[in-house]
Amino acid sequence: MTDDLPPNPALLPAGLHDLLPPEAETEASAVDAVMAVFAGHGYQRVKPPLLEFEDALLAGPGGAMADQVFRMMDPDTHRMMAIRADITPQVGRIAATRLAGAPRPLRLSYAGQCLRVRASGLDPDRQVAQAGIELIGPDSAVADAEIIAVGAEALAAVGLMRISIDLTMPTLVPSLLDAAGFGGAERTRLARALDRKDAAAVTEHGGALAGVLTSLLLEAGPAARALAALDAADLPASTRAHADRLKQTVAAIQARAPGLKLTVDPVEFRGLRYHTGVCMTIYAPGRHEELGRGGRYLCGEGEPATGLTLYPDAVLRAAPSRLARKRVFIAFGEDGADLRAQGYATVAALGEDSDPQAEAARLGCSHVLLQGRLLELSIQTQIGA
């Protein structure tokens, strides 16, 4: 015998939750608005499966998410499968296999849900919505700029007009350390100091690079200031090439979208494990969570690509509130087709009601169609006063 209460059927695992009305529709409409912008710029939508064979899902860039995927045995083939934690590697697989013969540049878009083993510090959710674009084939600053400009336009479509784009070049510091011969524990200590943005530790462990690394660390911020620090830095030719590409990308973005706020952090490389060039992170003013992230990587057998993933949950938390569609109660015998064409949601009576307005209020409607007339309910009626 036990006195334990039966499990609550509404209780979900940590990091998972139900999305109820009207928030679920609000999220769907926001994703639709974002995807419409992507489609308008020629990005064609693909729909990868939620899970794949583990070896395929974790090949190439997908390996960076190996510690975040849920695994299970396929009862049919007895091979290990994994649930995606990120959609970008799947799009890369499609581009390198099913669409290997498609003309380049190849523009693809996607939207869907991902599942992760652990939540991040700033985001407690383990089920993460994604909507993004990938530009596969060209390796140019103009391609990087297109990804960023289209992403900014998509965010504007959901009301986020003021955003900040933080640009990084995660290959720059490794190139500089390679040229200076840093390795082993010495390299690890310096990388950790840069990761923590600890200028004192960078000075302590930086050796001959202490001056240039400290300068680049302290000058991170507005693009013009950070790029000036890069121009003034004494960099070997191999590292200068990375700095020049970052500068070219900033110029290409400013030419295409001059109103965007750009910041540059020349020494940032955290969480950019498979990226090979310019990367970007998008923020909203006054908020610390990322609205989107992306960058340059290699697709398939080394084909250059760049992309951007937006996070609709974070986007909606930062964007102005989106109004749900107005609900109209359709009295028995009335026709709401014209109202649906105008964007209303109609809730049809399933029989005669003695008080259609009271029934409309009970069902959360703001209007009622009665005797061919659209009537707006009073505030008192809507709250049941």
C-alpha cells in the first residue's frame, strides 16, 4: 500500500512545456512572417526529419552538437538514431546529397523544432524552435552580408526594428596563436583568459602576444573602433587575411543595410566550434538572450556555406506583442465566410442560443454576427459583468 498521489498528467519533463492559445497561434504567425521574408529573397524551404541515423546526423558540422542529442535504437534496422538538436547540419546534408547537382548559389530555408539534452544558462527550454536560411556555394563578403540583411528584414517583419549584430571571426585568434607557436597548457590558459574577457590574465599569459590581444580585447564594441584596432595591430600575414575578410564583410553589410547597428569582437570564439569564417549573433536592445546566431562553415566535402538561425521563442519575447486574430461568434444560421476572408476567426454556433452575445463572451469572442450585422461586445459583456 502507498499513499503517493497519482502522477499529474499535466506535469512535463524539465525544459518542456505546452504552448496554449493564443500564444501558439502567435508563434505560428510570427514564423510564417519570417519565412515569407526568406521566400521573398529566393530561399526555398526544405523540411528535414526530426530524427536521423546518428552517424549521418553527427557527421561534419553536426558533430559539434553530439553532447546535446537524444539517442535511441531504431527497432527496424537496429541502428542508433538521434533527435536533432540543430537543423543547420541537416540542411548541409541535403545540400551535399539530394541537392548536390542543384545550381549554386543554393538558397535554402527551414523552420522546425529541436530537442536538446540540456538547457543553456539563459534559456531553460530544451525544446527549441528554429527558423533560418543557408546560402551555399559562394565564399564572399557579399554573401555574408546578404544573410545578415535578410535576417534583419525578417526580424523587422515581426516588429523588431532596432537590433544589434555582433560580428566575430572565430578563426582569427587560433591563426594568431598558431603563428606565434602557442600550444599545450600555455595555449589553453590563454584561450581561457580570452574566453573570460580577463584582460589581466591575457597580459599574464599572452607572452609576445599580450599587447595585441589585450588591445583587441579592450577595443571590442562599435565596428569602426574595433576595425581600427585590427588595422593598427601587428598581425602576421595569415592572421591579417582573417582581419581583412571581417573588414570586407562589415563594408558589404553597411552598403546593403546602412541602418544596421554593427559591433565587432575580434577575439570572440566561444560556442563557434565548426565555423570557419565570419559569424554573427543578433541581440535586441536591453536583452541578453540571443535572437539568432549563424556564420560561415563548410558543407559536405568542403563546400563553402554561410547561414543564420533565428530563435522564434526569444524573438517573440523581445518583439512588440502580436495581437491574436479577433474572434467572432457566428449566430446559428449566419454565414461567416466574408469575415474569415477579412482575417477574423469565426466560432459557429452549433444550435439556437437564447443569448448569442452571452455565448460569444463565454467562448472568448469580441464580436458576434447576428441577423447579418457584426456587433462588437461591450467590455462589460466580455468580462461577464
